Amino acid sequence: MPELIDTVRQLLALNRIDLVRYELQTEIEQTPRRLAALADELTERQSERSLQESASSDAAAALRAGEESLAKMEKRRERAQQRIPMLKTSDQVAATQREIEAIGQDVDGLELELLEQMEGLEQLNARLANAQRAADDTKAALEDGEKAWEVRSPVALAEMEELDAERAPLAGELRSDFLRRYQLAWRQRGKTNSTGVTTVQGRICDTCNTEVSARWLQESRDYVALHSCQSCKRLLLFDPDAPSRSREPEEEPISPQ
Ligand SMILES: [Zn+2]
């Protein structure tokens, strides 16, 4: 029997476990981070809502003050009109009529201004409603996420413990230099996905698209040597138990399995 066939089986089993561990680890690390980011977002949305709230109430107060000024102007105009029949001279009448006219112009101006303020207030109130909705939605998402993680995190941690227990004897049985090479492959991150093992199409590494030495591939297929892709460092392993291990057309005949 080729000497490394069991080693290859062990490395493949280890890699299967480590792929699941990696996903689990990512979940365990990322979920609290995602929830913390959501909590920050909620704080931001709540302060945005408070800003909109004070903008709306300031605008409403300004509108009320404007309406009070308008009422006072109307009263002044009324009093001036009531004064006219009691005036003695035509000069006095003319002066009062000029006063009435001036008040009328002020009233017209203020009325236009108040209309604009009313429109502005409506826009501010619409923005406030949006800010309120955004804050409510974020709060609901955070609460849902926290509740789900409360249920999920003990399960994920237990799964991780199980995998660790499954992994330990496998890693313990491997020759330390093989284990080191396998671990080196896992440490190669960057553009390629995280795994310790790669497959090939013809002579091209599936992980990094680099051409691999034909001799190395042959030795790997024969389970007589352990090789890694030169570029991505993933181990070049061929599963001895894969049911449909078809021969590549350019492949040389290999020793019987
Ligand atoms: Zn590669």
C-alpha cells in the first residue's frame, strides 16, 4: 500500500472538520460585532430623531409666534379703522389711512412668510416621521438579532467544542512536519478561500490557478510524497476514497490503488 494513503485520509478528514470550524469561528466572532455595529447604528438613528424632533418643535414655536404677531397686527389695523370716524382733520384721516395701508402691507408679508413656514414645518414633520421609523426598525432588528444570538451562541460554542474534540486525535496522529505544512496552508489568506487542501484541474491549482509540477501531481496521486501548491501552499491531496475519481486525459498511468 502506498505509504501516505492514510496520512492523506487523515489530512482530508482534518480539513473537513476545519472547514466547518472556520465557518463556526467566523459566526462566533462576527455576530457580536454585527450586533455591536447595529447598536451603534441605533444610537446614531436615535440622535438623528432627537435632532429632527427639536427642529420640528422649534419650527412649530416660530410658527406660533408668527401667528401671534399676525393677530396683533390685525388688531392694530382694526383699532386704526375704528379711529377714523372720530378724527377731526383730513390730515389726521390721511395719516391714519397711510398707517392702515402700511399695516396691511406688513400683514400680507407676514402671511406669505407664515405659509412658507407651514410648508417647512410639514417637511420637517415628514422627516421626523422617517427618522422615527428608521430608529424603530433598527431597534427591532437589534432586538431580534440579540434574541436569536442568545439562543444560537451556546449551540455554536457546543458545536465548536465537539469539533475540537473530534479534531484533537486526528491532529495528534499526524507527523508534525505534515501538520505544520497543513497549518501553513490554512494561514494563507488573502484572495483565496480559507482551506488547507486544494484540488487541481489538469495541472492547474483550483485555489490559485497556478500550474503545478507534473511530477509532484504524480507523486501525490501515488501517495508517495506530500506536496503543496507552490503559490497558495495548499496541500495537493487526492481523496483515495472518492467514488468518481476520473482520470485526466493527459494523465500518465498510475500505480493501482
Ligand atoms: Zn495553488
